[in-house]
Amino acid sequence: MAVAARASPVGRLLREWRRRRNLSQFQLAAGSAVSARHLSFIETGRTRPSREMVLHLADRLDVPLRERNALLLAAGYAPVYGERPLEDEEMGPVREALERFLAAHEPYPAVVVDRRWNLVLGNDAVAVLTEGVAPDLLEPPANALRASLHPRGLAPRIVNFGEWSAHVLHRLRRQIAVTGDPDVAALYDELAAYPGVATEPPPAEAAASAEIVLPVQLRHGDTVLAFFSTITTFGSPIDVTLAELAVEAFYPADGVTKAALAKRPG
């Protein structure tokens, strides 16, 4: 007797990732050297994909390593990507490289964050950014974005709070679209509910801006400091922890900020 096929857990997950990437079955199949019929059978549960096929499709869909492990588990296979704490001995060279970068970036602030934007490492110059932030917001695991936009955090010092908060939320929306991470989505909802936070930049201000990048402008005594930042990630990681780490390095956006940081002790 024929039994109606039901979508397998891995089939449902692969279909969700395909739709998140705005690809049709035909487009994904064509780019993966897989027949559209076979892909359809995988998504509906009529065919159980091999371990290699799961990894192949995950690679074509640019699925994050953590979620590739989830796909393997859903298909009945063991995960292949490890997740080692940064404190592990095997991660020693990575941690050393990060600490070296942070120290070399002085006197400018730099931090290492995880996928949820929790602070992993930071250099001494981060004190310029965290000045006045409520102590409880800096207790581990301190969240960099929460500390930035919370009314008891950095928010009262940010001169261009509307523009900057809109920029932060736009960046989070892109991250959610790429990763589908529910923890990041929950963080987005939390931040969007804070007083004064804007989810979209004011069109008139955006059009009138003469900046080539959007700096965050901070009150610092009688001075306004302006910073822009860059985000750096590791190339070709095969460890979940490493894949989810990012270094955000801040740079002075004007001469006043550069001079003020140069005068800091240490």
C-alpha cells in the first residue's frame, strides 16, 4: 500500500533556507548540479539526502555553520562542525591573534563580539565608549548593542541617536535575514522598543548628509567625539565559535576625536 510522503525535518529546514535566500527549487537545483526533481523529493521527504548532499546544499545556500549542524541532525547524521570555547587550549592561537589586534588598535576602541553581539574581548580604549553606562549593563555577558541603545547605557551620550539607532537596527535586520537567528531577532525586538530608537533613518537627514560613512557622535565632557567602525570576521572558519566571532574596530571620524584619543593616558 502506498504511503503518502511527509516532509522530513531536514526537508522542511532546507526549504526554509531556500526561501530565505529567495531561490526557487529550479534555481537552487541548477546552481547545485542537482535535478529539480531530486531536490523536490528531498524537501517533501520522499528521499532521504545523504550526509554529503546535506552539506552540499547547505554550502550552496550559505547556511551558517551552527545551522549546518542542525540540518545534519535533522537528517539523522552527527554534526561535523566543532564548537570550542575561546578559552580552550586549541583556540589559544586565535585568542592570541585577537588580543594582539586589540592591543595594536590602541588608542582607538575595538571589541570582539559573538553572534548575539555579546562582548567577548575588548581593549582599554573601550572605556571611552562605556563611560556613564550603568554597571549592570556591563556585567558579563555584556551585550554591546544593548549597552549602546539602552536609556541607561550609551544612548544619552549619542548626539545623533535617531540616525545611529536606525543604522544599528538595519544592520540587525540584515543579520536576521541572512542567519534566521531567533536570538538576534529577540534582541532586535528588545532594542526597537527602547525610548527614542528609530527603525528607519529620517529620509531628509540621510539625503542631506555629507558624510561618506555614518559616524556615531558621542558627548565626552565639552567635546563631541565621532567614530566610524569596521567589522572583521575570520576567513574559512570550520569551528562554530570562530565562525560567529566578529571584531568591530572604531576609528576617529575627525581631527578633534583623533587628538582627544591621542591624549588619553596609556
